Amino acid sequence: MQKTFHHTGVITDEPQPGEIYVAASKVWVTSPDNHPYRIEFLRFEPDSPVQNAVRDRCHTAYVVPDLDAAIDGAKLLLGPFDPLEGLRVVFIEEDGAVIEYMQFSGGRSTIS
């Protein structure tokens, strides 16, 4: 399966410049498109419904052409879900690492 590196997600407790609030998951996030090293910072509210390794550990994100094929047989942690129009994501655990797969559609090719 073809996959292309997109970003590294880093958990933080500190507010970050340019972060936006995602109400459904009660998390503040930054766009890796705006970071020179493709870092996405995530700051979870105490009552965020996001649990497990997705909330506790950093992740590596890849763009894939077919999200369903990419997760066939995978250990799902969160999703799949659509955080933005034209973006479908899922978090899995692979060899102890948290991995995010992203599939863009409808002309969208970036998060911001």
C-alpha cells in the first residue's frame, strides 16, 4: 500500500499559536501545514471523549489513497471519522505505535 508521510502529532498541555478548537473531540489542534517540521500539536480538554493511546501518545500520520484498504485487519483506536469536509481519518495501533491514516477527497489536499 502506498502511503506518504504527512505529519507528526505531538500531545501538549500548553496553548499553541494558531490552534483551532474541534468541538466534537474537545481538542485544540494546530495545522502541520504551518510548521516547518510538519508538527501538529494536540491539546485535549480534560473531558475529551478521546481516550486510549490516541490521547496519551504521539502519532505519525500518512496520506493513503484508500483508507478502507489501509486499515483492513488493523487494530482500530479511533474512527474512521471526517474531521473536515474532504478529509477522512482513522487512528490505528501498529507494532505499538499510534498511526493516523488520512484520505483526502473532493479537491481537498491540505488540513488548513
